[in-house]
Amino acid sequence: MEDVTPANIKQFFSVAPPTPASATAGEERYRTISRENKRWHTDKIMSRFGISALDGPCKNALNITAKVVVELRQEAQRSRRS
């Protein structure tokens, strides 16, 4: 769990989702990060794994991940407009 840090999560998402090198790259990145945002949202985690997933030892890691993915989505949204 100690490896789940904002910096590590950002690094992962900077290389993990494939992004085409085209005019639509910003839009594609935004769509990809939006999907991840929904996947890692705390409500989705609770519905998938139960409320105990947010109370146990994973709580901090899940909260950090959800927060960082929201930040990445906001960044992707701004960059797709540029």
C-alpha cells in the first residue's frame, strides 16, 4: 500500500492508457481518463466490493487513487480544449 502515492498514480496513468499521436489525442485521453474516473470512484468501489472496502486497510489507497484520477480528468478536460 505504501506504493500508492499521487506521484506513482500519475506516472502510471501517464504511460498506461494508450493515446494516439493525432489531432484527437486530447479527446481520446479525456475519454480514457473519464472511464477510469468512473471505475475508481468511491461509489463504484462500494457497489462492487461493499462498504468494507472503504473502511479497511485499502481505504487510504482507494481515496488517494480516486482523488488523483479526478485531478487527471480535470487536466485532460482542460487540455482537450487547447
